[in-house]
Amino acid sequence: MITGRQQKILNLLIKEYIDRAEPVSSELLKRRCNLDISPATIRNELQQLTELGYINQPHTSAGRVPTEKGYRYFVQVVFHANGAVSADFIFKEIEETKEKIGKELDLAKKLAKSLEDLSATLNFARMEEEMLFDVLKIMGPSKTSHQDNIKRMQQLLEEFDKF
């Protein structure tokens, strides 16, 4: 059986490992979890938890990672002991996730609408360009001056804008 302090350290270690996905050191536990004990005491407790099979140390200079036994303990003791609290926590996490997904979907819809509008604008611009080339072909070898052609094109463009 493990002590209350070991249980607290094991729970904190598992939560940190879940968040970080890398071995957890005694220094990290001391710094991030505000434990009122020295890193040496934490290391001693971690060593005892290792000997009991709750955690493992991948190599000598690494931090610790939970074992299957550690995860089972975490789930059985923490979630079953705090059943109502855990259910509320899980419900809250699900609701927050739904809200985040909803915001992301709204953003995706706005982006899709912007892309659709941009595509329509580009298609219209391409259509105007093609029409302008057709007009130039029609005007082709006109005997009027270059300035007259430019004025006619400006008038056509103004008409297109009104359209």
C-alpha cells in the first residue's frame, strides 16, 4: 500500500506525464506542483513508487513514467473516489471542447465564405478581361486615333461598372 504523500506524488506525476508526454523529474514536480517537500524527498518517494511498480524510469538520468499498474491505480482510486467530481470535470471538459469546436467551425465557415466571395470576384475580373480583349479585337485595325480608342475603352469600363 502507498502512503498519502506517495499517492499525491503519483497523481501529480501521472497528470504531468499526460500533459507533457515525456518523463517527469522530481525537479519538475517540485517546481510545477508546489510541493512542500525537497526534491530529494520527492526522489525517495519516486524510488519507492518505482519499487512498488507504479512508475518506471526509462534510464538512469531520465524522469519517471507511469506503468500500467500506476495508470490503473490512478483510474481506480482517483476517479472512483471522486466520482461526482470526476463526472463534473469530464462534463465540463466535453462542454469546453464542444465550444472550441463550434468556434473553429464558425471560423471555417467564414473562411469558406471569404474564399467563395474572392473566387466570384476573380471570375468576374477574368470575365471583364476577356470581354475587354473581345472589344479590342472588334476595334482592331480602326482608323481612329489611339486616344479615341482609349476614350472608348474608358467609356466601356464605366458602363461595365454601372452594370
